[in-house]
Amino acid sequence: MHGEYKVPGGKLVVVDFDVTDEKITDFRLSGDFFLEPDEALLDINAAIEGMNPSSTIEDFSEAIRKALPGEVHLLGFTPDSVGVAIRRGVTGAAHWRDYDWQIIREPAVAPMLNAALDEVLTTAVGEGLRGPTMRIWEWNEPAVIIGSFQSVKNEVDEEQAAAHGATLVRRISGGGAMYMEPEASITYALYIPGELVRGMSFADSYAYLDDWVLEALKSLGIDAVYKPLNDITSPLGKIGGAAQKRLGSGAILHHVTMAYDMDATAMTQVLRIGREKLSDKGTASAQKRVDPLRSQTGKSRDEIVERMIEVFQRRHGGVMGEVTEGEWDAAERLVEQKFSSEEWLRRVP
């Protein structure tokens, strides 16, 4: 069996092994990580030898920790990442390059239609009607987008939202509320089969799926890092956050919104929780908590998006594609039947 795991922000961990009589045999760890002393590699191999392949990531990690000498340095990987690689080998997890990726960047549409497209395209991947896809959101009006389980009255000042011309949208993923203005945010969505993150914990999958965008941001001069569970941040402040929705078919929606520019006053007027967070932290301005990409790079939104697409294609492949006519029709029906309904918008009043 063969398993690989690229540690977010770290190195590639590769494992090869056989399974005999429900035991791992001939286990071999390799990769481009750093390990001192050299002999510790043999200790790790010996620790996994004979273990049950159905063991958990935590079981593998604990066995490695117990086997390592007192003075050891693991750089670019951890005992947990070895466990992830083993589980991916056992479960037959896929890799990014196993798929023919499509990248979509359509003209701007209504925020509610974007949210509906996320559901339609994730469903299509789950049903085998489309391959894995990365899509850049473009929208034509301001919006307040709340998580699937958030309370409207607790999160949104609807009077202020209306004054700013912002549409209320409830997405299908969890997570927090966002005030989004056209050209002021960068949102992308991944529609993927579950096999791509098989063997990973829910938390590990977040960082794994966003590692490519950290590379893109670093290439623009931003010291971007992932902060569990779902934040992309830098020494100057938070940049954005991720959310996921997993369908019964196994397909996964993973989407991220990053601040390109920001009207801090409008955000704190529209989002109630935003006021509380700022008050609780004793912060006078939202700009102390979120530092937009524009101020960190000095580049246009288009330049940043183009760099993201460039890095994605270099790492994972992919060709430019489009939303099909049938998918547009399905999304428009979903807006009418679900996303614009009071039942959905106020499922949590």
C-alpha cells in the first residue's frame, strides 16, 4: 500500500507498506522532510511495524511518539502527519492530480445565485455529472451571507443591511456571517469528491484544501498561515475564513472568503456579532482584526485572483471551464424554491 500527505505549510510525507494477517509489515517512511538524528527514521518504521492497519491516526501518532528518542527534531512533519499518510494509504485516498480539474470564473451574478450554484455544483460532483472544480465567485451587489445554523436576529442588523443595499443570503455551510461588497472580497469554492480528503480528520481537511492558496499568498509577499479550525491569517491580521458542507453522496463543498478591501464602518453597522467581537477585544476598528489583501500587496483584485489560478494550475492542474446551461437553470430554480424563501432564510430566526 502507498499513502501520501502534503503537510499544510510543511513537507511531503510518503509511506509504503504491506498488510499481512491484519498487521502492517515492511513499513517504510520517506519524504522531503528533515529528521535528526538519522536513526530516528528506523525508530518510526519499527513503531508502526506490526500495528493494525485499522488503527486511528492518534494510535499511530502515539506509537511513534513513544518510540522516538528524547533528543529528536522533526521539521516539516509530525507523528500525526505520518498517521494521516498511513490512513490515506489504507483507505485508498485520491490525490489532487488524480483528477481533471476545471476552473470556473464567470461574470458577476447575484449573491444568492452564487450560493445556489455552490449547492448545484457540489451535487453534480457527487452524482458524477461533473469533475472536481474550483470556482471564483463574482457578485454584482452587496450581501450579508450567514452560516447555515446562524440566527438572523443575532447576527444581522437588517435595517442597516437594507440601508447599505445588502441582500440577506443563507448558505448551506456552517460558520460565521460575512458582509461582502462587490470587488471587496475574494471568494472561491472547491467542489470535490470525498476521496480527496479520505483518511483525514475534519479539521485536517480544512488546511489541506487551502494549502495551495497559502502558496499563492506567499508568492505575493504575504506571510500567510492557517490557524485552526478555519482561518487564514498573517502577522498583520486575519485575511479570511473557510467553511464546508458534506453531502450524503460524499461530495464536499469547501469555500473560502478573503478580504480584499473593507469598509470597516459598514461591516460593524450591518453585523451585530462584529460589534460584540470588536467590543470584547477592546479594538477600536475592525481593521485591527482583518487586514485586507489590498493593503498587504498593493495589487488589484484581478491580479490576486490570476495569481491564485496560476498557482492552483501549477500544483494541481486544471483547465478553464464554465457553468453549463443546465447548472445555471438548476441554480435559478434553487434560488426560487429554496434560497429566497423565508423558510430557508429564517430557518433560525
